[in-house]
Amino acid sequence: MIRALLIDAANTLIHKPDLWSRMHGVIVHHGYSVDAGKLKHAHKMLSESTLFPDRTDADFYRLFNTELLFAVGIIPHAELLEDLFKACSYLPWKVFEDVEGLEKNQLPISVLSNFNTGLAPLLKGLLAFELAYVISSEEEQLRKPNVEFYHYALNKLGLQGEEVLYIGDSLKLDIEPAQRLGIHAYLMDRDLFYPAFKNRIISFHEVPSLLHTLNAK
């Protein structure tokens, strides 16, 4: 029986919707032709293999964007990297529209995320429902994909793995380590990047039926 929901934050509950148009606009302004969908896919694949710090800075994003540009067939240069950073840094976080699918949920919802200590107040200002716990990597000095981070969350919730439904957007950081503890882990795949992966959803509106299916087993 599922007794609680545990959810990732960045790019699962919240995102920066202006990021893609800003990034694509800068690249086009510099005279390059890149499909926006391919750019987003390359960003996702690079994010899977990159260790993001709890607090990012200009140096981190210059390195990340260097690799991203190479991945879409562009040789990076200083002016392009600087313009990308200026256009894409400090954009506001917003909730995904489908998060409303969680508002009538009767189970306690907590968040487990690689994020800085500002996560709890950020989510409080964005979400229309209360969270039981907000567990951030900077605060606990543990981070995904370390399975101990998930073990800590289970202890915080006072539950066993099989009593928790966890939803995150990364196979590497979210799904694989959670599954190792017996947690019911499902991938949030709004962009359909992982069609071959079985345990995935594309919207939080699927959660009620998913809970019904899991609880019927």
C-alpha cells in the first residue's frame, strides 16, 4: 500500500519555461541553425551525465554550455558563451501546469532534490498545496544518486520503500537509486525522450490511476 508521494523538484515539479526560447534565440542570433527540439534533447542527455553543484555559477554554466554546443554541432567561442549565460541565468522557477493533478491527492507529499537550502521557501511560494517535508542535498550534505540520500528520506518519512511512490525526471539520479531500496520509482517523461522505459508517466494527472494500479497489486 502506497502511503506517501516523494517527488523530485527541478524539471519534475518546477522548471524554467523561458530557458529554451532564450537559449535558442541566442544561438540563432549568432548565426547558427539548430532545431529547438534537438537542442532540448541534447541538454537533457548532457544533464544526465553532468554533476550539478547545489549552487551553480558562471564558471559551471560556461563549461556546461561548451559541451552542449559541441553536442549540437557548434564550436563554442567566448562571445557566444557569455551571451548564453547572460540570457539564461537567474530565470524564474515556475510550476509545471500538470502539477495541479496533485492538488486533490490525499497522501502526504514530500520533495527530495539536489538543490540548495532555498528550496523549501521557493516551493512554498509556488505550490498550491502543503508539503510534508522538503529534503535538499545542500542542507543534508547528501545528494543523488547516492542511495543513502533515499535511505535518509525513507527514515524521515518513517516508511519502507514499498510504501512510497517516487517520481523524478532522471533515470540516473532518480529512478535507479530509488529502485535499489524497493521504492516504486516512476520517470516523469513529458518530452517522450525515453519511450523504451516502462515505468514512466508524462503528466501528474496520471498519478491517481497509477496509485490505484500499484495498490491493487
